[in-house]
Amino acid sequence: MFNRRAVGYEDTSMTYAHDPVPRAGQDGDTVGTAVRLAAAAAVLVGGLVHLQLYFDGYRNLVPPDPNLGRSFLLNGIASAVIAASLVFRRDMLVRLAAAGLLAGTLVAFVLTRNEVEVLGFTERGFNPAPQALLTLVVEILGLLLIAATFVPAIGAGRNLPLVAALPAAAAILLVTVIGSALWARTGTETTAAPTTTAAPATTAAPSTAAPAVTSAPGTTTATSVAASQPPGAATTVAPTTTVAPATAAPATTAPAASGPTVVSIVDFAFEEQTLTIPVGTTVEWVNNDAFAHSVVAEDGSFASENMAPGATFSFTFTTPGEFAYICGIHPSMLGTIVVTG
């Protein structure tokens, strides 16, 4: 008799030995797909922050190394490309590229906050705010999500069909291009220094002068009445009247308002890198940049707190000499005040 048990299929619902065992991370894994797409979003946000920083001022950081600004631009472009690739593909190489970008950016962040120069540049704390904190959060989150895709219980999910992947990737690139265009336009707008409004001119009161007898001032005129006298009568001549020329009141000029000498901070630079002033002059630094800065003398004679955009700091120089100073947040920003006696 034919033994169905002997050949290994007693029931049609049984799983045969040669059937593959379902595993998490295969094309049907929704959780893995969601994790991978969330990682793509984190990579994109980190890249957009770097692009915004580049156009908002970091592209002007030519000293100490022109590659510093370019690194922000390249980070933004690479982030957009990798984010779009993560939407399309679950390949290991794409995920490793994302992990490498995020890890490298985090390492640079930590180094620059610990007085280790990266391309000659350092930062302090979570400056610039809020971009620094936002970048730190999304990059740590993105790195954790990418690491989760290598866990067998989660996996990298499925490759999205073209009908869904193409619009998503196009949206990523479109957001990157539009954001860059807007930030580039905003970054070219310069902040004008505040204008000083002069005091209104004082208008002298109009002078009331007696009607001039003569056409030209200072001319002596005799008024003859002979024509009005009868014939033979003595001619009476009116006394000579000399009219003094009208003297206009001198214009009143308001004295120039005394105030500090202003040094504008813009585009990661002190506009007056070398300023010569006499003793007793007050210098006022105005932060017209989009990032926080500070003013710190190398000899310790003066120092400001961290100055948010729009903030000011003043110091009066009472002794002659040469005072070199830097930005305490960005030491590559240099300036010198020369005080003459």
C-alpha cells in the first residue's frame, strides 16, 4: 500500500522541508521598510541643515580653509542623494553609505566642540542655534535607525515599487533644490548698518527789515521834492538816509552727535579688521551676522559674552597700544584695535 507518510506529505497544509523559513527583513516586512524610510528622512533633514548653514554664512569662511564651507555644501548634496537612494533601495551598500555620512558628521561635531580644529575651524556648545542641536538629534536618530536595519529581527524592509519610489525621490530632490535657492537668495542680502539720523536743521526766524529806499544796499539816496515846490520857492532836500544792508542770521549747525566707533560683524568676519582710534574712544561691536559671535582680547583686557544676532558689545580704550582680538566662538575671526596717544 502506498504510504503517504513515508514520502513526507501526509497533509497538504504541512510545510515541506525544502520550503524557505520566513524571516523578518524580507520584501514583505513593513516594519523594516518604515525604519529605512525614517532613516532616509533623518539623513535628509541633516543635509538640509548643512545647506542652510552654508548659504547663510559658512560659504564665506574662506579663511582658515576654503574647503570648510565646501564641506557643508557637499554634506548637503550627499545627504539628499543618499536619502533618495534609501527610498529606492534596501541594499547594504546604500545603508552603509548613510551610516558613514552620519557617523562622520557626528565625529566632526564632537571634535569642533572640544577645541579640535576641523579644517581650521572650531565651535562652542550648541552654536549655531538651533541648527547645531537639530543636527545632533537627527544624526543620532538616523544612525540608530540605520543600525536597526542590520538587526535580523527588523531588517531593511522591501524595495518600494517605482510608482511610489519615484515621486518620493523626486520630492526629496525638489525640496533640496528649492530650499537651496531660497537660502542662496537670503544669504546674498546684506544687513545695512543702522543709519544715524541728524538733528533737523534750525531755521532762522525771518528778519523784519525796514523797506529799503535804495535798490542797492549801502547806497546814499537823496529824495528831491523840488518838483512839488512852487516856482521860486526854496528847494528843500530831505536829509540823506543811509540804509544799512540787511544781515542774514548765520545758519545754526547742530553739533555732530558723539558716539562710539562701530565695528560690524558680518559673514564670519570683523568688517574693520584693523581699526585705528585715539585714546578715550569707545568701540561698539554689532553682530549683524546670522550666527552668534563674541569679542575676546588676546591679552584679556576685554571680553564679551556670546552675542546673539543683533546684540552689541562696547569697550572704551583708555590706554594707547595695539589690541588684537578674536571671536571666542570662531577663533579664525581676527581683528586689531590700534589706540594712538
